[in-house]
Amino acid sequence: MPEPKAPDASRRSERSRRAIFDAALALVTETGYAKTTIEGIAARAGVGKQTIYRWWPSKAAVLLDAFLDLQTRAAEALGGDADSEIPDTGDLAADLKRVLRATVDELNDPAVDGPTRALAAEGVVDPELGARFTAALLEPQLQYYARRIEAAQAAGDVDPGIDPRTALELLVGPLHHRWIHRTLPLTHAYADTLVDLALRGLAPRP
């Protein structure tokens, strides 16, 4: 009679990690970051809080990894991956409008809005977390814009003397300002307007 197989510890750990991620994202969305606790995450995930502390030093660290995992899964669900570049169809305006519209949809999604706001706020008072949030999530996305603008410069669609980093901030800066301060609704029409106005300023000079 064959001996029963030993439990797969790696699979069990992955199940626990996934449950913790799902619990952290759900609690932040439902109750807000301030009311979310390690104890609450552990209870929701069905694990001991010592399991969480074994892997993460704080609830902010749990939330950051959970959010990065969420972004990866979302990209995979759309048929891409976490490192997908902005498409270059040869039409810079259309390409930028497509990605800004997708960003609007993402920021308007409660499952993304709550965790992103929590991480942005916590990153202000926790420089280490803020630096990791920027390095792991924000900076790679900004580089996609920079590379697409550099390609447009090479194609003659953008003034070659413009700094791509400054150019991309004309697009994402206003979008995130409106989102984080809730000054006005985020819409596709607003995203399109940002692209149109920015590209007027970025156009090559005669």
C-alpha cells in the first residue's frame, strides 16, 4: 500500500498568501485603511496573525504586496503581463488616449481606488514604504510613457528637445491630481482632453 503523500507546504503557503492578499484588499475597500488591522486581515484570511508577521513587518507592507499582485493578475486577465508597454500604432494621440482611458477606468474601480489611496497616503508618512511603492509600481509605469514619447520623438511627432519625463507629467500629473483631491469626476472625455492639450505643447516647432 503506497504511503500517503506529505502535504505540499509550498502550495499551502501560496493558498495562505493569496487569502491574506484578498483579505487585505477587501478590508481596505470595505472599512478603510485606518480601520484595517493585521488581526482583521488574519481573521478574514483564516490564518494566524503570526503567519502574517512572519512574511511582512506591517499592514502597509501586506497591502503593497497585495496590490502589486492584484495589478499583475489584472494585466494577465487582459492577455498581457505586468511589463506590457504602451502600444505604438504610429498614432501617438490614439495610443495615449487608450492608456489614459484605461487608467481612468482603473482609478474609478473601488477595488483599486481604496488600496491605491491608502498606499499613497501611508507613503507620505512612511518614506521607506513610499520609496518601495514608487519603485515597484509608479516608476515602471512612468517609464512606459517615457519610451512611447521617445519613439514619437524619433518619428518626428514630438519636439526632440523636450524632456520625455517632463512631457509624460503633463499627462499623468493632472489626472492624478483630479483623482487624489476629488476635484471633479474622472472621465474618458477628460483623459482625451489632457492628451489633446499636451500634444499641442509637445508638437515640433517649425
